[in-house]
Amino acid sequence: MKTLKGENIFLRALEPSDLDFLYHLENTESLWEVSNTTTPYSKYILQQYLDNSHRDIYEVKQLRLVICKNETEAVVGFIDLFDFEPKHSRVGIGIVIFSEEDKRKGFALEALKLTCNYAFKHLNVHQIFAGITEKNLGSIKLFEKANFERSGVKKDWIFSEGKYKSEYFYQLIANP
């Protein structure tokens, strides 16, 4: 698939071998704020998720892709499409690059562009949206660099670490 391969990375479906990486990622408390998680996941539950990850996005309304480096095939993160609404031609997007050593190397931007291209071309969406907390400057910069526009703010939307945080709403709308 040309739409899922870039210069430095490629995107692939989840594999059974991703269980340990997925387990580590889903149980990292610092990421729970953005994933709306409040409890840890067991390997058993994550194995069930992997076993069902082949199901069609039109059925389950979500798709998780693994971000891998081209030269080593090393996993650097995940990118998710979620809340897929074919009737309204829209889908949400979220991304995580897990290791500090893999951040700020262009992997996230390339994965974001590849996934948006995939969604516009193969899912026929009109728009892709993302929610980013107001102090997540790295994600704000990333999505703006990928031509997402801030179209609104959800005030006091996220309750985390004993306080409310506002969330910016970003959209990338397809060219007519």
C-alpha cells in the first residue's frame, strides 16, 4: 500500500508480536489523560483486542496502526483513527510516539500525513478531527504543521490530576 509508506516510516496493522509494546503503552499513566483511561489493562484484555483488530473500521468505528521505522522496522508508536462516522464523513485521529529518543525526528508528522491521506483516499472522509489539551504544545505544533486548524475550545473539558483542563478542537477539512 503506497498510502501507508513514507520516506522514513511505514504504517502497518497490529500483529500478535505487538502485545508487549501495547501493554506497556496502555499502562503508562502519563498517557491516560489523552486516552481517557482510568485503569490499567491486562495482557489478557489486550490480547483479545489484538485478536479482534482485523475487524473492519466500518464495523468497529476505529483503526489502530503501528508506526515503524523503514530501515529497522522498529516500532516507534501508534496512530489511531476513532469515532469513524461514515454518514457524516468524519473521523478522529490520535497519535503517540512513545520513546523520547524517537520524538522530534519527524516520525509523528510523517505518520499523521500518511494516515490523513489514507482516510481521505480510502475512507472517503470529508474531515479529520483531533482534541488536544491546551498545554500540550508539542501536539499543537505537530497538528498545526500538518495543516489542522484550531476551530474551537472545550473549556474545562478534561479532568486530570485534580484539575480541569481545556481542550482545543482541531480539524483538517478535505479540499473540495
